[in-house]
Amino acid sequence: MPNAFCLEYAAFRDLHLDWYLRYAYVRTGEWTRATHCVEAVFDALSARWVDALRSDCPAAQAWQLLRDYASERTVCTERHRWSIHCLLHDAQADTVLLHHRLGLSVAHTADLMGLHNHSVRALLRSAQRALEQFPPCVASRLRATRSATAHGGAQCEPRGVSRLP
């Protein structure tokens, strides 16, 4: 990466690192796997940072890398506590995870994913409609998981990562 863009890359990394770690932790279920995932994302992003800056939206390119790397490190099993990605399309699942599970606003979710606010709202609505089509036994598991994390959530919070205001 040319030195001229190191400051922009460092700022982008600092701005997104905590939320990328939280996302990867929920996706993978393990703090170590999440950390390795996010490190790999930023390594890959730094190698193509100049191209990312030339794109319409560097955040969207970075988010796609994060989604792909997290997906490679995620196994959908019965014991995996947050299985929304096993049920919905990637973009729908990501918006549900960020907005409902991690408690981000629509605007913050859009910023992280490199989308417009209206796109995030549409993805959330389509995810809700899709989830309503699942049998009650599946839907109740998801509601129980969301409820548990909304009321305390400490059991799913990675150690060493503080909750941002």
C-alpha cells in the first residue's frame, strides 16, 4: 500500500475493528476464530486498499470480505447459538445480526455494510417476512436467542471487547 493512503486505511480500521470483531464473534461462536477472521480481512483489505478507495464504496468491499471470511469459519450446527445465517440470505442475516443482535441503529448498520439506510430497512423487512415462514419451533429458538442477548447478553459478549455507546 502506498504511504499516501496509510492514514486513511488506519482510520478505517480503527473505526470498524470493534464491530467487525463483534460480528465475527457472533458468526463463528469463538473469540479466537473471530480474531483470526478479522485479522485476515484487514490483511486482505490492506493489500487492495488502493482499489477499495477507487470503488464506489470501500465499506461495502470490506464488508463483503468480512462476510466471506466469517462464512468460511462458521459451521451451522445445533450448538451454534446464533444460526440466522443458516436460515436467511447473507445480506438479510447480516442486517438482522447487526440491528437486532448487536443493537446497532439502521444508520450504523448501513454504514458498516456500505449500504443506504433504505436498503437496510428493506432487508430487515424481507428477513422478517422470511422468518415468519419458518415453523414455530424454529422461530421460537431465534426469539429466545434474541431475547437472551437483549436482556444481558453477557454470555455472548467476547471478553476484552467493551460495548460502545
